[in-house]
Amino acid sequence: MPRSGPTRIAGAGQGRPRIAVDALGGDRAPNEIVAGALDAAEDGIEVILFGPVGLETHGLELVETTAEIEMDEKPAEAVRAKPGSSLVEAHRAVAAGRADAVLSAGNTGAMLAAGLLHLRRLPGVLRPAIAVPIPAQRGPSVLLDVGANADARPDHLLQFAHMGAIFAEEILGLARPEVRLLSIGEEPEKGNQLTLEAHALLAANGLGFAGNAESRDLLAGAADVVVCDGFTGNIALKLLEGTIKTILDSLRAEITATSRGKLGGLLIRPAARRLRMRLDPDTYGGAYLLGLRGLSVIAHGNSSRRAIANAIRLAARGVDHDVAGRLASRLPERGSPAAV
Amino acid sequence: MPRSGPTRIAGAGQGRPRIAVDALGGDRAPNEIVAGALDAAEDGIEVILFGPVGLETHGLELVETTAEIEMDEKPAEAVRAKPGSSLVEAHRAVAAGRADAVLSAGNTGAMLAAGLLHLRRLPGVLRPAIAVPIPAQRGPSVLLDVGANADARPDHLLQFAHMGAIFAEEILGLARPEVRLLSIGEEPEKGNQLTLEAHALLAANGLGFAGNAESRDLLAGAADVVVCDGFTGNIALKLLEGTIKTILDSLRAEITATSRGKLGGLLIRPAARRLRMRLDPDTYGGAYLLGLRGLSVIAHGNSSRRAIANAIRLAARGVDHDVAGRLASRLPERGSPAAV
């Protein structure tokens, strides 16, 4: 695996990937976190748990921490006020080279704040972005930003496009990823002020830019990389997840309402399970926070054991492919705009 | 049915609702439009078709027009350049009192431009908004704006909330509709600049405002009225429709992949059909353009006969309930901000 250029990247080590896991992050912490970590460890991933004294880790390494950041705390303040929290300590382990990536199912804002403070931005990166793999029907694609930047500028979106394209190449294994801009019509003149300006910027830069994508095609497969501001992306991601769940639940309710339906339900169970599994957000389990000098993976707040195990595997894949290092070396050569 | 206040509202007539239908609007015009119009006419709705000389209307009244506005034309220019088009003539019929509401499956931008030019805004209305009924699991709700204003201000969103609440009362029959703001978290401090400011405005005004709604709850039922800017609403609506279609199609493909699944599929067919019917956008068929001195209903571009028939029924319901007149009389009494 080639190493990155001159920029020092935390966690771009060799050998087994070491993932620093916040045992206190998420609604089902610590039990589901520890259980998921144990599952991932069985794949040969080295998991280091960060949590309170006395946490039962079933043999996994524990770094003892003294505080916890709650979901409702103000992120930047909490990260500064609680340097001994599990979330912050896990970041510091990556910054110090004791781990290759950090993972938490906790407060997303705190992840962003801790990443900016302790891992810091890659040179030239304007804003980090959260990139999430979408289980699209025509194959996985990546949607970004899904929430790091509620308000974004056109040049931010251009850089998200570059970062997303590198992610698609390195992690999804796509040779020349097609990039599209999420908007309200395929024509270049459809959109709001942000997307109209971003469209022009994207079209003028050396990307595989194929124009606007419409949200109706997101699950079928709109493009390899779909770019948007963090507000729009967060709305889209949660709508996708919520709609999948509501429809499958509604279908189950309709089917079990009659005995004929119940019998049919038994027969289609394997098919329904295949679909549910493919669409389940737990299949990826997490999203990358791209643009930092170290790898950060954010898992769902309500992550189950399976979601955590898969998110740790996603983090390990990012370490194996040296995603942060590739971003550091490839963003400048792609002619991405630089921070001023 | 009480009439509106002093503002003259086009189309708030008595007797059978008369709906002016653009026979040339939409991908499947004119055949599906005429077929849908015939179905709606059987319910006692008076349909007036606007289309070219010689159009076969099977006995429905035809107003002969001389031009057509295409989907890819620049809306405002096309509406001005083609006063004899079916879309514009249908609007003028409402403005002149020869019809009570206008309906088209054509260019949404042209509908907005023709509405502003020929029906004009209600006094005090800052911006019209497109309001669409959502077939939520806990009962119908209304989402607005879904595309009239790609960029919106906080005071626009406040007025959309008032218009949506009146719509929910008059058309959905809800006594004290709960209003929520679509954002990226339930907490008031979650959102982008627009929603943060709009949240404060909504909370300070005499609405049934219950805070932010998350997109994940939209299909299950987030609130009676869900308010957002037109870009976000359009993204959300199309994502909802596309995801429903993709999941049901994927499920069918999974089920028919095995003979066991095929048998099960036969047994669950009535249940699946009930669900598909409930979630089908054709069940409403259209969206209201609220805030004009006359009623305008926008149907899907790819409307089928069934969608058109239901959209005409939706328009007729709006006439029966004098939605435009209610908005005219009730917006000022609700203390909605006024246009300057």
C-alpha cells in the first residue's frame, strides 16, 4: 500500500488496522458497542475501547476514560470541556499514532469538533464532509455531505465532489466515478442559488461531472458520487432510511392482516429478508468524516451490534486503503480549491 | 359555504365546480388527460378542456387554443410569448370567472408564472407555495413548499405555515393542525441558517407550532403540516416517491426470483396492492398552488388517467371548500406577515 505524500497522516500505519472505539457513544452503549467490537475483532481488526473504569470488554483492550459527552451537549464546548471523555481520548489516540482510525456512535457535532481540534484538517481542505455509502440498486454510491456543514458554499461543494470521487475510487473500487449534483431537476438551470453556482463550478473543473441528479433516483442509483450541502444531504439520508423502514413495516402489517397474507408472508420471507438486508443502514454501519489528517467514522446513534461491527470494518477498510493519505496526496493534484 | 371577504376571488362560484384543464400538459397528453377528465366528469364535475382544434374530447367542452408550452421552455418567457397556449388560456378562464380552478400536468414553472400573471397573488401574500398531500401512515398531512420557491426567507416559511394550516383545516378536515418545520434534528438549534431563523419566527407566532420535524418521519407522519423551502421540499417529495417505487419494484424482483417466492407473491398480492394504492402519488394526483386569487392545481408531469381524474377531484374539493377565499379572509386574521 503506497504511503501518502509529505503531509503527516495520523493512523496511516502498517500491519493490522487499529480502531479506537468510543464505548460510550450511541443510544445502546456500551453493551452493543462492546458486542460489535468483539465481532469485528474476530476478523483480525485490533479494537481499542475507550470507556469507564471497570467496563467489561471481554478481553479487548480498554483505555480508561473519565467522562462522557452526551447527545444533547453543545459539541464544541463539550469537546473542549471534557478532554478526558471517551470520544476525545479516542481521537487523541489517533492523533498520537496509537490508533489508525476513530469510531463513535455518539454526538455527530462532537465528532466533527473533536476531529477539527485533535486530528485537524488536511492542508487545503476548506471543510470536512460526511460521506455515507448508499446501498443503491445499481451498486453502492456515495452521498456527501450528509451533515457536517448545514450551510455550504459552491466551492465547498466542488471540494466535496473531489473528496467523494477519491472515496469512490479507493473504497468503492470504481475506476472513473460519475459525479452528480443533487438538485431539483436534471437541467443545469434547475436549482437554488447554491446549486446553480455549484453546477457551473463543477462543470468547469476536471471531474467526471455528469450534471444534476434528482432525488427520486437516489435509491435506484443516481450516480457514483452525489454531492450536496449538509442540510440537504441529511434530509435526504434520513428520508431514505425512514421511508425504507416505514414501507417495509407497512407491508408487514398489511400482509399479517389476513391469514392468506400470513401464509404468503412465510413464503416470501427469504426474499423480503434479502431486500431488508441490502437496504439496511446497518450493512455499512457508518459514514466517513473526510478531509481530516486521520480517519474518523461516525456510526448511527442507534447502532446495533451488527451496525457497530460493520462500521469498524468500514473504518478498517479505510485504513487499509489509506483514505486520509490518498486525500492528502490527491486533492492538490486534482486541482481542488485550497483553503485560504 | 360562506364566501370570502372583500377580496375578489376568481372561481369562487356556486353550483357544480368547473375545472379548466390543460389538455396539452404532461408527458402523456392529450390522451390520458382527456380520459382522466371523462372519469372526473362522471362524478358531476364540469370539465372544460383547453387544447387544439379537432381534439377528440368525447363530448366534453373544448376551448380551442393555438399554442402549447413545452416542458423545456423558460416559464416566464413562454407564458408571456404564448397568450394563446392551452396553459395560459385555462388560467385566463379562471381569472374571467368562466371556470373555478385550473389544472395542468405541464411545466410547473409555467404554472407558477401564469398564476402570478393572470390570477395574481392574494393581498398580503409574499410568495405562493406548492402544497402537496402526503399519504402518511397516521393519516394525510401536507408538505409545503415543494418547489415554487427554490430559495426562501424565514418570513416566507412563516407564511407557508399559515397557508398550510388553513389547507389542513379546510381540505384535510383537521381541527387544530400541528405544524412542524422540516430540519435536521428535533432540537431548535439543529438546522441551517434559514431553518434556525424560521424556527424562532414560527415559535413566536400564534400557530400550532410543535417544533422541528425530521425527514425520517415524513412517511410515518411527522405532523399535519410540514413546512420547508421549495428546494428542500422538492428534494424530499421526489425522494419519497422514488424510494417507494424502487423498494416496491425491488421487492417484486426478489419475490419473483424463486418459485417459492412467486407463490407467496400471489398470496400477498391483495396486501401489496392495498399498500401500493395507499402510497401511490396518483391517489392525490396533484398539488395546490396556494396564495393566488384563484385555485391552481399542478399534476405530475407523467400523470396517468387515474392521476388526472384524482387531481381534478382534488381541484373540485378545493372549489367546494373555497380554499382561495378562505386563505384571503383568514391569512390577515391569523396575523400572517403581509407583503410590502
